[in-house]
Amino acid sequence: MRARLPPKAKRFYEKALTQAERHDFRVALEVEGVDQEIAVLRLRLRTALQKDSGDLQLMLRGVVMLVQALATKYRLPKADQDAIAEALALEIEGDVWAREGAHDE
């Protein structure tokens, strides 16, 4: 069964996405429930990393939102949430620092 968003909600989400991401978003809408939010958050984090935006704080906020969505879906205990958030944050920080080091050379 296809998920249905009210037109206002769909426009809200689509405004935050690039043209290319809108196609992926429509595909993500095929999934119901929290999975939609997880799909959008994963797309946005992937895009931020690919763009070499360097906005570490924005990416880390995205990680927090993604972990909260995963915790809701899988009913994760706080310790597991913290471990996932820390692992993702370290990976993103390492990627950003590696890029900054490449720019300095």
C-alpha cells in the first residue's frame, strides 16, 4: 500500500529536496510509517556528505534525527541510541576532516 501525504506535507518535504532528490523522495513514499522519515534523513545525510558542504553541525543534527527515527522504529534502548549516534558522528567527522586535509595540500 502506498503512503499518502496530505498535499501540504508533501510540498513541505519537497521544498527541502533538490530536483534529483524529489524522485528518490517519491520512491521513499512507497514505504509506510517511520521508514519515510528514515529514508529522507538518509538521503539528506548522503547528499550533505557528497556535496563536501563541511557543515559539520548540520550533519551531526541529521545524525541525531536519524538515530531518533531508528530508535522509534526499533524501540532501541538509550545505550544503543548513543552508540549508533557516536559511531555515525565519528564517521562523518572523520570524513569531513579528511576532506579538509585534502584541501590544505
